[in-house]
Amino acid sequence: AKPKNDTFIDFGCRKPVVPEGNWPFEILSVGIERNCDTKYGKRDRVVIEYRLEIATEEEPKSEVTLKQKYLVSNHPTSQFAKLVETLTGRAIAHGVEISDFIGIRGLAEVTHNTNTNCDTFANIVELTDIAQVGQSLVSGCI
């Protein structure tokens, strides 16, 4: 819509806060959202807040936080089960203490997804070079 005057509010398309690429990360916080409505029925979701260290030509060094949500599932092919295995080095057994994820560092691959409303979101699609809390990364990340 074309602005009629200076009181027009243009919502436009949402832009991602993180550029695509591989960025050093650290997990800052974790939480659980209980009994969320999903297409699979009521499910719990784990929310992880990542700190990403971004370096681009426009901005040589900046830090951005990105929250990502994962439906809780112990199925081996679920995003959550893959996340747990990546972060801990072992498959989900009977449970996992997600607070142990805080402080874990590594590299996060970020890609962009655009929805039908033209909003573009940054999503972490893979974590690599994992260093457990207290370990240093060989690559010197963060």
C-alpha cells in the first residue's frame, strides 16, 4: 500500500538478524515451553538461546543472540535427538539434562527461510566443532 501521509506504518517484510554462513556460537540459556499446540498435538519445546559471533565486510565483528526452538522427541531422526547427540556425543537414552548445554561452543551453520508472508528468518541448521564447557576450541572460536 502506498503511504497517504506521515502517519502510515509500513510493516514490510521481516529481515533476518543473522547472515547466512558458519558462525562461532555459545549456548547462553535453555528453557522448556510445556504443552504447546503443534500439528502433532500438545508437545513440549526446548528453547535454546545462542550467542553468535558475526564478522562481515559491513561489520567486522558483532555479537547477535538467536533463539531456536526444538520439539522434544527421542526419535533418532528428530531435530531434538540429533541436537542432543551433536552436543553430548551420545544418543538420547531415558532423558537429558538440558541445562548442561549452557556454555557449549562451536560453529553454527545458519541458513535463511522465507514464509508466504515474505518474512525471512535465520535458522541454525547444523552445529559442528563442538567444545564442551571448559574446553577450548582448536579453531579459537569465541
